[in-house]
Amino acid sequence: MNPETTIGVLFVCLGNICRSPVAEGTFAQLVRERGLADRFHIDSCGTAAYHVGQPANATSRQVAREAGIELTSRARQFALSDFTGFHYILTMDRSNYDGVLGHASAAQDRERVFMFRAFEALTGPPPPDFVPRRVAVDVPDPYYGGRDGFEEVQRIVSRTAAKLLDYLVARHRLVP
Ligand code: 4NP
């Protein structure tokens, strides 16, 4: 991995066991399918430490597996060093967004932070002047609900991750 040319993308939720592992695994799969794995450094984390060291939630893993995606993450908490390690810090909901921004100490930290679903607004290849909004709707937290909620997370993440990758390919002029 060459840090000069590698694009760091970090997905953030609360516990790092339900939503952000799905985003990490789904985005990484799309990147591999596009032949761009060596251009990205992809990870996920949580704003809270409750589940540090744990694999993704069993229902998240099952739903992802049915979509052809293996989730291999182990939960970790967001760290200040993530502001320099990752170019794009994409939060699953508004609470995570506010939590991450609360740790930012410089404009260059803040400008890396977006809500993941800001990229869902794209239809087709992004126009050259497309500027993603920072704030968007939440990826709903499935933790306290049934399997339906986890399936909804996978659907939201699958369509948004594809649009995010289209944006990054255009913005960074990536070719396989
Ligand atoms: P996640 O879901 O933020 O998508 O990983 C949650 C995981 C754990 C808890 C809440 C949400 N919790 O309260 O322990």
C-alpha cells in the first residue's frame, strides 16, 4: 500500500458491530469488483467502546453473507489518529457525526467528515462540480430491533456504497 496514492475511507457508527462493519465490507467488496483494491485503505470503527474486539453482529453477518459479502471486522473505537489516517470519515447517523466532529480540532479534520448517506443523492456519474452535503438522513440503528432492520441497513448501504465509489472514482480519476 502506497500512502501517497491510497485513499483512506473510514465508516463510523456507535458500536462498530452493526452498521459500519456492513458499510466497510460492502464498500470493500465493490472496490475489489472494480479492480481498485490497491487504491483504498478501508476500515470502520465506533464512537463508543462498548463492543471493542467483537466481530460484527451475527444478524449483520448473516444478511451480508446472503448478499455475497463476508464481514471480518473486529470492533474498535474512533481515535484522534483517524483524522490523519483517513481522507473520508463517513458516519452512519447524526449522533456519530456530531461525536466525531466533537473530536476535531482543525478545519482539515472537519472537512474529512460527512454523513454516509450524503452520497445517496447522486444519480448517475457525479457532475464535475458535485459537492456532497455534509449532513443527510441516518442509517437507522438496527441493534434493538428484528431482522427487518438489518435487511434495511444492507439495502441502504449497498445502494449508497455504490454511489460513494462512483463519486470517489470520478473525484480521484481512478482507473483499474
Ligand atoms: P451500531 O449498533 O452502532 O450500528 O454498531 C449498535 C451497537 C451497539 C449498541 C447500539 C447500537 N449498544 O448500545 O450497545
